[in-house]
Amino acid sequence: MRPVWSGSLSLGLVTVPVRLYSAVEDHTVHFRQFQRGTEDRIRYRRVNERTGKEVDYDDIVKGYELDSGEYVVVEPEELDEIAPGRSKSLDIESFVELDAIDPMFFDKTYWLAPAKAEFERPYALLLEAMRSSGRAGIAKFVMRGREYLALVRSGDGVMVLNTLHFAADLRDPAEQLPDLPGKAQARGKELDMALNLIDAMSDDWRPDEYHDTYTDRVRKLIAAKKKGETITPATEPGEPTKVVDLFEALSKSVESGKAKKRSGSGAKAGTAKKSPAKKSPAAKDLSSLSKADLEKLARERDIKGRSKMTRAGLEKALKAS
């Protein structure tokens, strides 16, 4: 595998030459474009709009359009010159708790490996330090003419680098979406039922159980067309739930979720080891519980008005129950 970037990872006065490798593989089915009814390929060319002639890639420069309609032309070498050090440097500026980063900021995933065997010791030291601390490093670096914000963290025997979106790149939903559900209020019984549905459908994260079913169907479609066969269309999505049917739909969903969980646990009973029984939240000191646990306990005790209570209110109501 070829690296997509080479440079140095720096933490204080410790510098380790590293290489960046893509950790994600694209399994999407890629198509060529043809003119309908023919076997003629559609191709894209870099064409000078004035002369109509094709232009070599080496003869292409970048241009930035001004408000006046004129362009400022910038050579690739000029872009490299304004970031001579950072283009080969990945400097960790601070460490943060991984859970503190909203998933909206995450972009792409890479592996960060030592450039040579002689640098494995300092690399392994930084890898273990991040793993033991539970923290990840925030850094910036330049790759392919663009500066990236990055998160460097401990992975399974290798450092993982996630490129992050800058805060300025994230749109404000209040400005972009005219129909945010700000006026609608969640009703007590419906909210309780929705929370019960989440509990019924809660499970461990097992990524190997999820795969790209659409790509599978695309491959089956191609194979079927090659044989002159047809393929069964996918089912249409369900009708939108009417407001008057919301509680009933939630109730049925909860029962379905519980049945599915019982079925799944029954299938694994023959091979899975029996886990020790968990203590009920009621057996713990209420002050040590999270608000989510307090809300769950309040539902079990059927405390009225629990959905609108603060943490302190939940504790008080539970102690009085």
C-alpha cells in the first residue's frame, strides 16, 4: 500500500517520521458512462474554452475570481511556498477527551505508521501513552494543497488519524433549515413510550453485522442483466405515521423490539456464557447515577411528570417514592 502523505509527527520535542495510509476501502460499484442506445463511451477532457483544444495537465494553473470578474492566477509552486514546513509537519497542539468531540466533526480515517523500523520505539511510546491516557491529540497539517484539522488517537496496535471539519465548515441548522421542529412539544406518555422503544432496541455495537446491502443488490442486478434475468425491486418505504396513531405505533414498535431481542438472545443462549446479573439502579446511591439512569428508574416506578424533571427533581421524587 502506498502512503498518501509523508512527514513528521511532533509532540513537544519528540519528532517521529511517519507515513499516512488510507484506512478505508471503497467497495462502491463504479460505472462508465455511455450514450443511450450505443456503445460509445462518454469522456471528459480538459479543454480551452476559447480555442476548443485539449490542455495538458502540466499547463493548468489555478485562478481565483474577484468581485470584478477578473482572476488572480496562482501557480502550484506558490501554494507550496507559503506552507514550506507545515506541508511535512504534523504537530500535536493539545490533547482532548475523545468523547468530547461531536461526531459531526469527523471526516476521513487514516493509519499513521512509522516511516522506518528505527523510529518504532518513540512511535510505540506515544501510542501507548495515548492509549493509557484515553486522550487524543489535536493537530493540523497540509496535504495536497489543503490544510487539515486532525485527531490522532490510539488504535489497535497503530495510530489512527481522523481528519476533522473546521468549526467554520459546519452549517448552523437554525440558519439553513426553515422548518426545525421547535414549536412541537414532546408529550409525556409519548415520550415515555419512545424511551421504552429505545430501551427495547438497545444492543451492543457490533460493526461486523452491518454491510452495504445496496451495493450487494447492484451486483445482483448486473449479474441478472448479464444472464437476461430480472431482479425483484426493493420494497417501498412505509407510509408516514399520522399524529393520531403515534402512541399506538410506538407501543407496537416496543413490543416488536422486545420480541426481537428475546429471539436474538434465545438463539445465542446455547453458546454464550451466562453473564452475572446486574444490580438494579435502585440498589445504588441515587447521586452516583446519570440522569438517564434516574429517568429509567423513574419510569420503572411510574413517577408522574418525570419527563419534565431536572436531575435534582428526579432524585427527590425517587427518594420520596
